Amino acid sequence: MRFQFFLLMLVFFNLKAQPRQCLYDASFVPVIDLHREALTFRSLVTVPVVVHVISTTETEVSDFQIHAQIHALNRDFRKRGKEWLLMPQPFRELAADAYIEFELASVAPNGLPTLGINRKKINGNNAVLNDDIFYAERGGIDAWDTNRYLNIWVVEMHEALLGYASSPNDAGLPTDGVVININYFGTSRAESTYQLGRTLVHEVGHYLGLSHPWGDIKNECEEDDGLEDTPILRGPHYSCPPTDDQSCNGIPYYWNFMDYTPDCCMAMFTHMQAAQMQATLSYYRPQLSIASFDEPLQTAQFAVVPNPAKSAVAISWEDPIKSIEVYTSDGRMIRTFHPDSSDRYWSLCLSGYPKGILILVFHRNNGLRTVQKLLHL
């Protein structure tokens, strides 16, 4: 009865969707068999992201949309969405927190502060189903070190294709990353069927080693994604509730982020999918974490208050540091402070500084750097 009530509820969300399409080559050795310990691995990993936006004068992606998309990634990879609570109880128990978070890069490959966003204007509608977008000399944008950043290219492409991702076998290549149709990136700008940012959630799942639940072959029940807690499907679902149930065991299952359902019905990664992604990070992408750049900010060591700030901030630290540098969002250094060895406090007056994001870089005596962003109102 509970399950029937759930289906009746979802009738109100029944959508005739633009078919979700993505390109993915799943031909790599499933790392889950090599890293069974990942099933109980619960260490939080933070992945630095750089977003490359290639757009025409008719299309644009705002900084707000980019931040909203990063928020959507963290919402779903950390099981913070609400949709999974609407699923029948047996499926709720499969929903997992992947313990993976995403953050726009604060340090560029050259060591300078960054907001993690690159933009390039083009004239007309460039072809995107080729390698041009990955190379500046061919009209695109060069990737940042793909071993250390998740590169996301946001481009115009054929409306039927929402995005595509590289597989873990491509780790380190200049084309390694995710490509997203500009019309389906972010949240509020996207058309209604895919307005919750889950196109990128789906593609980042591929990037981290997940296949579609039906495997590589559609309309078969003999192949799946190799994970025990994702029911076998004949093929993708395009609506919810599905007008053509693709389940192979008679149990409707269409809430997984790796299916093709509309965003409002996507709700979960399973525990085995979470383990697969953690194992992929460990085995194929070991350098893909904030810690591979510098020691991350520790609140017990540094304090910047208030943040956001209007007129001044108080900056304090515990251990001696060599210097503090202040940068604008475009990487221009506007202030340097060299404290005495006994200093543990600095009051920074913001008068005359540009509004928006300022970046503070703390240089430690041991050579490490800590980066903190400050919002100047």
C-alpha cells in the first residue's frame, strides 16, 4: 500500500522528458573488486574543480550559476537532497552518502590564487563533439593539470546531448574531465526537466567510475554495472513514474543518479556506488584532492572574522608565519604583510579594496600555504 501511494504521488511529477543522453565508455576494470575496504571507508574527500565556460554572446553562465552547480554536486554526493526520503523504504536503505565534496579551486597550477573559473567568448556555434574544446590553440580552453583538478567544460552542443565524461582510464590526459551542455548546467537557468543540476551529478558519477545500471548493452538483462546493490535494468528510464518499466526483476527502480530520469526523480547513489567512487579516487585519481596542493585550512590555526566583512577584518593565527598576501579575484596582489615572529594578530582595513572576493594566502615557515577566501561587501 505504501508503494502504491508513492506511485500515485509521483503521478503529479510525471514528465515527458527530453531524452537524457550522455556518452561514456565503461571499458575499464571495476576497481570495487580491488578495494573492498572502500565499502567501510568514510574519509571525506574534497575535489578541486575548475569550470571552463565557452559561450557566445547569446548564452552566458553567471558566477551564481556556477556556485549553484557546485552546491548541487555537494547536495547529492553528500545525500543532502530530499527526494530519497520519498522512495519506498527498501530503496531508502540503499541510499548512501559518498563522502565526496567539490570546491572551486583556490590555487591555480601556477600557484596563484584563483576563483576556479575560466571564460572564453566565441562567435557562432562551434563544433563540440571533437577535441577542439580541450585545446586553446584550436579555439577551446586548455585543461588544468587533470591529475589534480576536475576539469569541467561548459559548452554549446546539440540539444539532444546533455553531456559526457571521461573514464578513469583517461586519468591524466588533457581531455580528462566532464563536458556539459550549457543549457543543462546549473539550476535556475536550465529548462524544467533538468533544472536541479543533476546532469553534472550523473556525469561526475561516470568520471568517478560508475556505469549506467544497465551496463553497456541496452534491452538485455544479462549485463549490469557490476555492483550488487543496483538492480539490473534492461535500459534507461526517461520519465517518472516510468511509462515503460525497464526493471528485470519486476521491482520498479528509477531513482538512481546514473539512470536517465528527470532531475526531480533522481535521488540516490547506492552504498556500492559510493564505494566504487571512493575506490576510483584512491586507485585511479590519487592526486585529486585539496591536500595535494597545500595543507587545508584548520580553524584552530587561523581565524578571519568577520567573513563577509564591510570595513575591516581581524586575522589571527597560532603558529608563526612568514607572510600574508591579499589578492583580488583576478589574481592581482594588492597587499603583503610580514609579521614578526611574536605576532599572532593582524587587523586588515578594507577601505579602498575592491568589492567581491578577496583571497588571503598564508605562507607558513615550513613552506606550506593556506588559502582563505574573504567576501568584501
